[in-house]
Amino acid sequence: MITHPSFTVEPWSLRETELNLDVLAQSESVFALSNGHIGWRGNLDEGEPHGLPGAYLNGVHERHPLPYAEGGFGYPESGQTMINVTDGKIIRLLVDDHPCDLRYGQVLAHERSLDFRSGILSRTARWVSPDGRTVRISSQRLVSFTQRAVAAIVYEVEPLDGPTTVAVQSELVANEQLPRVEGDPRVAAATESPLVAEESFAQDTRLRLVHRTGVSGLRVAAAADHLVEGPESTRWTAQCEPDVSRLTVTADLVPGRPLRLVKFVAYGWSGERSLPAVHDQVDGAVAAAISTGWDGLVAAQRDYLDRFWAGADVEVEGDAQIQQAVRFALFHVLQAAARGENRAIPAKGLTGTGYDGHCFWDTESYVLPVLTFTVPDTVPSPLRWRHRTLPAARERARQLGLAGAVFPWRTVDGAECSAYWPAGTAAFHINADIAMAAVRYVAMTGDEEFERHEGLDLLVETARLWRSLGHHDAQGVFHIDGVTGPDEYSAIARDNLYTNLMARQNLRAAADVVTRHRERAEELGVDDEEAAGWRDAAARMAMPYNESLGVHEQSAGFTHFQRWDFDATPPENYPLMLHYPYFDLYRKQVIKQADVVLAMLECPYAFTDQEKERNFAYYEALTVRDSSLSAACQAVLAAQTGHLRLAYAYLGEAALMDLDDLEHNTRDGLHIASLAGTWIALVAGFGGLQRHLKDGRADLLGFAPRLPEALSRVAFTVAVHGRRLNVDIDQTRARYRLVDGDPLQVLHHGEPMTVTADEPVDRPLPPAPVLPEPQQPRGRRPAGRPSPEAAWTEPQD
């Protein structure tokens, strides 16, 4: 979308300079506001026109049946879909009885801007009504990071060409009419009028609605209060119906005397609390917001984001689009997680209903690494949510005849929702992804209290799963059969390399943690014999390898499959899963997304540099990137193996996944993992960030920075062991500076050095190796980045 002429390239904001209905739904996603608890899509204030209206609360969903043509033991019985809750952002406008709908009359000007430093979505418009009245409309909107339950809007209207009568209708609307859901009537039934009215209220300037979902039984409340500023003629009335609570403000306006409305909205929900309790909760939150006031909310938002950017910003010189994109990405990753507070991070965040609002493994493998190194205090929350779902995961394991816990492939509340078991239940690697996210967090923060409780529980139960899922053969080698790795074009494989390596790390980490916390381990019934069994399985883990080719196999026998005929596959037949049967994909050498490449990123010390080079080249020729999760991983390994120009192209694909709508589904919400992958590509790719073991346990950070010729500078800050380390890279050297904290030992291209807060340390960059450029499948090479030095548009505060 930033290639659309109405979007500008700016370092600290996303700006749309005119209204374009052809990308309205996409713009609603990129302009979405969230704090991890509340999500508001970037819909126009007046409610219409819209692409996909949306107001979401993290965890609020409805259930629907998952019928099967042929039933099977262990199939999930219910699906879950995130629903549109009460919409509190609607402020309708009538100008001399004409509804303000920008499809009618004439739009003289329209601009929207999302400021990444203030967290505010601003809008200005000049509109001529069908009978010729011209008005100026302006609004500002925020979802608060500091008052978790609160969102607020300032809406102002002013006539420009003479006296005008206006009516402003501020609403809370439940069961908002949505575009028809295509393809799955079960989901359509679950999302069409999912809220059952329990209470409606409207008095003076205060509004409230309370509803309950019909099947999942969740109670949802929304309340609003207003400050009204206008001429003496200003009047207002309040009214309510079961699904609508409305404040109508009328005024006779003249140029220079606008009507200004400040709207404070609060949300709450619960599956257990009573109606009076939830009702009082949102009333209290609105009262607190009114007390703080709009200016107070804005100041607190700016202060929160100042602290965030001080530790998370990535500076990029040489490519203005990438600079904008990485800040856009970091802002939305923060929005997805900041105040989730023991809830999941959905794959789309709270920006749209894509993937039904489900959480997948990419939370732990893509999003949490970024948060761990930038805002580590946000990481325990989604991990505690996983821990809270352990009872359901243990029950799922028992249902499958396994020990320990089996976490769901896709879910909202912890129950498995995948109706296709080869790509769902069989993708057991999610258990190791969760376990290793907990290990990473503890290693980078030293949070032993978390390790002793939630971390130990997660590691023990996942280790038990691997020990029961796998088996030793007659030679003592440990195999894990019948699983699906990250590549969803291969399923039910033997010894998927990524799964085996992640399971190995999981087993070793579990054995280590029970040694450190013996009393807690005993509470879970772990003894020395069980821990020794984990170590033995890890030590004897199968690692499929093709000796003649000199490459690791994605799974046992994979390199002996017939290769997909890429030359006979026309460009319009991608993604392949929409044009070819899965059984054909499963038996061919064709890869949807990084698998062995991801294994080399997550488990780098299982491979020599030469093995990484050969593996990367082999699997590059087979990977079609029909998943948004792939480009970032390929960027990192391309950079690590010296293919800097290719890494730069993959960085662009990850960074612009939503801004350029590369997969043509940004209308359904943003790809939060791909956004996180922008940071991963820059920091782990061009910054060469890796974790190294020190003294057998504590993590030592290493960097192996190199920049592509198009970038003149990349600088970032990482949080490590309670300190902040700034790394500033140009074409010839890297400068390491400790922002705060005690001296820190790190590695630069394998060379140990100590960085202090007193003086930065400079190190030269070794040249990249010269290697043959790896080939991609026909027609699947990543688009090259444009020439550098695109001009900035001057930022506006």
C-alpha cells in the first residue's frame, strides 16, 4: 500500500493523503489501534463506508461445531471464532439532515496519519454535502497503553461556508452488520449476531451496553461518557435499545465556532463475573478516564511510547521504506502484546478476524523473541496464558495416548480448533516452540521466579510429551515419527529435522531446570531416572542427513522424493495449496515455508558453517514462500551465509508484507509474525545476533554484523540481563555501547570483548564470503529492493 500514490514514506508515521475506497479494508488494518486487550480497526469515525468494521476484546470468542464427513477419534469437536464486540468508535454526523457518507457529496480533502511516537490516529477531512454545505471534520483516536480498559476519541466539526445545523450521534453498537463471510457457513453462523442483550443504558452523556455470547457464555460490557463543547444552542439527548446506546448532540454552527465532542469508552468482559460486577467495572474505568482527561491520556501515551522506543527503535539509513516499515512493525507488535495480561497474542493481533482470531506457534517463534530483546516485561504474559491452559493440554495428551501436555495448533482459549489433523495435531513442534520461548526469556532476563514456577511446569510437561511420542530403535537412536514440521507442504513425516532439534533443546533444558529446582520438580513427580531419560533421548536424537548430497534432510527420506515441476507451474497457481491437492504436495520436494532454514536459525550450533551454506542453497531451490512466515528466516540465513543482496530482498518482503499487501489478505488483519520478522531480519540477519551458551547455562550474546551495499547504517538496542546494549553498524565497522548497567561480555564475529557504559567499543567488519548465488524456484525469486536514497517526507509532530 505504501506504493499507492496516496501513501507517503515517512520515518515515524504512516500517512494517507486521500481517501481511496479501493484499499479501504486494507487501510483499516494498517491504521488499527490496540493495546493487546482492546482492538479497534481503523474504520472511519462515521462508521460507513467501511471494508470490515471491527472492535475486539482479546479472548472474546464464540464457539461453533466442527462437523466431519467421516469422524475420527481425537478430532476436535468445536471451533472458536473471535467476534466483533460492541463498537464504541462510531460517531455519525448529519449536516443539515444529510448523513456524512464520503461516498456521496464531494470530498475536497481527506488525510489520515498514524503517529508511531504518540500512538494517535489523526484524521482531517473537508466534505461538501449533497446540498452544497462544506464542513471540516477532524478527529484523533487512541487506545490507551496506560489505562488498559480505555479508548478515547476527540471529534470536531465546523462549517466553512455559512451557518449550518449539525447532529452528531455517538454510539455503542452491538451485533454490527458485517460483510458476508464466504466459504464457511459455520463461521458465518457464529459471527452473525453473536451477542445476546442483557442491559442497555443511556442517561445524560453516559451510555452502556452489556451482552453475553450465546454459546461460549462470555459477558461483554462497554460504557462511554462524553465531554461536549459547542455554542449555546448545543443540546443533547440520550436513548438506548437492546443493541444500541446513543448520545445525539445537535447544534447550530457558524464558521469559526466548531462543535467538539470528547468520547471516553471502556470495555470489560468475563466468563465468570456477574452482570453487576462487569457493569460496575466499565463504569469505573470510564470515570477514571474522564478524571484523567484527553490531554492526560495523550501525555501518558507519549511517555509510554518514549520509553518503548528508547529500547526498541531500529535506525536504518539507505532505505526510507524499510525505515518506515520496521517502525510500523515494532509499533504493531507492541500493540498486539502490551496489555494482553495473561492472554494469547493472536496471529493477526487485534487488527482483524483473519485466522478466526487464533493464536499459533508463530507467537513463540517470531513475536516473543522480538519482545524478549526489546520489552521483556511483556513476555511473561503470553507464556502465563500458555501455562494457564496446561490442564487442557494435559487432557489433550491423554486423549492422544501421550504423556505430558499437547498444546493446540490453533486456539483462542486453549482448546484445539484445527479440523485438519495433519497440519494441526501432528504439528507437535509447537510444544518445543513454547518451551524454548520460556528458556529464552529466562536466559535474557534472569527471571528465576518465572523459571521456578511457570517455566519449570512448561518444560517438564513438554519433555514428557517428547519422551512418550518418540522411541529408541534397535541401535539406540531416538526417532519421532508421524509429525508435521513448520513446512505445511510436508506432513506426517519421520524425524522432521526442525522438530527433532527443537525437541532435543527442550529435553536438555527440562533436565537442567529440574536439577536447579529439585523441590518443585519433586512436586511434579520428576525423579533422576526420568531426567536421565530426557538427556538420553536428546543425546541420541536422529538427525536425518543425505551423505551423497551433503545436506540435512527436512525429514527422513525427503531428498529422495520427486521434485515438484516448478517449470510447469504458472505464476497464477501460487499459492499451491489453492490449486493442487495436498496429497500431491506431501509426496514431492516442494516447501511452503522455511523448515530446515528455520532449524538453522533456532538451533545454529547443530550445524557447521559449511553445512549451513549447503543446506541453505539446497532448500532455497525448493521453497516457494506461500507463507508470510518464510521471508524473515530466509533473510537471516542468507545474511549468515554471505548472500547479503538476497537477504536484503527477503527483508523487503517481510517488512512490506502488509504495507504492500503482498499476500492480498491484509484486509483481514495484519501478519504480526511477519512484522516481527522485520526486526529479526535486521537484527539477527544484518546484525548477526545469536545466543551462545556460557558456563553451560547463562546466555552470552554474539553478533556477526554485515550490511548489504544498499544500507549505509543499521543501529538497534537489545535488552540483556537487565542492561541495554546499543549496536551501531555501518559498512566498515560495528560500535557497541552499553546504555546502562554493569559491564557486559559479548562476542563480535566470535571474538570476546567487554563493553562498559564508559566508552563504546569499535570493531571492524570482516568481508563477506564470495559464494555462488543460490537459485529459487522459477518465478519465486524475491522482488529486488529499489535503489537506495528515496527522499523523506518531512515528519510532522
